Amino acid sequence: MNREGRLGVGIIGAGRVGPVIGAALAGAGHAIVGITASSDDERVSAVLPDVPVLDAPEVLRRSELVILAVPHADLPDIVAGLAQLGAWQPGQLVLHTDPAYGIGVLEPAQRAGVIPLAVHPAITFTGTTIDLRQLQASFAAVTAPAPVLPIAQALAVELGCEPVVIAEEDRPAYAEAIATASEFSRSIISQATGLLRGIGVENPGGYLSALVQSTVERALRDASDPLLP
């Protein structure tokens, strides 16, 4: 960390999430020192221009803060594999973005002396700069050891999110809530637009847009305050 408290940030995972997280942190003044390779270099470079593409051990070597934005099934093996290589550095901040895991999945890295953080922004990422605006209106689930919880909360704020602390043992229930909201929403909208398309309605997504948004907003208001009329 330099004198202004800015960090050298490395990103493992160049899918839809990692580059956007990097861009948000870069906007907060941090330096993005490297990212692992992607199958869509044009999309990544549009979000994070001029960032070096490096292998994972080199990303870790250059980083004070490592962002792990990888598929759920891959996260444990990546953490353990980098531990076996001796790539983790004592005192390094390591933040993963998976909703279902707390900090337990980072245990192999913790044995090397890293500081474990779990921060999940509650949005559906597109992998484009549109997500940066979505982050500004979102919350983020934060899990970390008590002494470093303020660091995780501060990073969530720098992403643009309002942090909400989720206990380690509650991460599975949190992940289920996120999956229920996102998967059921997509399924119901797909079914409804299919019915409209079947009766000849052009642009069924556009037709339902105002209805769906107003219905969801009312449901969210009711969930926040069931006494509202």
C-alpha cells in the first residue's frame, strides 16, 4: 500500500466479473497490475485497457490485493493450487466474489499468511462498463475475520456498494437467496415473453418491461416495509 492507501490490484479471472471489479477499483484510485488471460480479449480490454495479461503466479507476485473472480466450482482448486506453488504472500489481501463461499475456502492461502475477504456485489454482471453504474446502486455481502472486517467493508464501498455483513455460517443461505431471485426471475420472464411471442406480440421483452419493473419495485417495497399501502 502506498502513502495514499492505494493498492496494487491483481485479478485472477477475466470473465464477466473480474474486469468490472478491477475497473471499479481503478476508478477509486487503485492500480491494476495484471489480469489473467481471457477468451474475450476485446471485451476485457474495453473495460480494463492497457492492463498486462499475466499468468496467475505472476499476478500474485505483483499484487497487494488479489481479486479471485472465478467460477464457483473452480475456486477451491485455484486457491489450493496457488498455495502448492508457494505463490501466496504473507500480508496479501485476497478477496473472492463468490456468493456461496465465506472465507473458509481461502484457508490454504491463509496458511501462507494472507488476509481473507469475501465480497459479493449483488448484481447480475454483464461484463461491460454498464455494470459500473449498477454497482453504484447495489449492496454487497461482506464476510471477513472481525479484525479486518473494516477493510472488506471499505473495499465494498469503493466498488460503489453498500456493505452488508453476512456471517460465515450464513453464506449458503445467502447464496440460495441470490440464486432464487436471479434464476426464478429469468425463468418467469422467459416463459412470459414466450407466450406473448406465440400470439404474435412483437418485442415481448419491451412490452413487459414497464410491467415487470413496476411489479418488482412494488414487491421490493413490500418486502422492505409490509405496512406500506
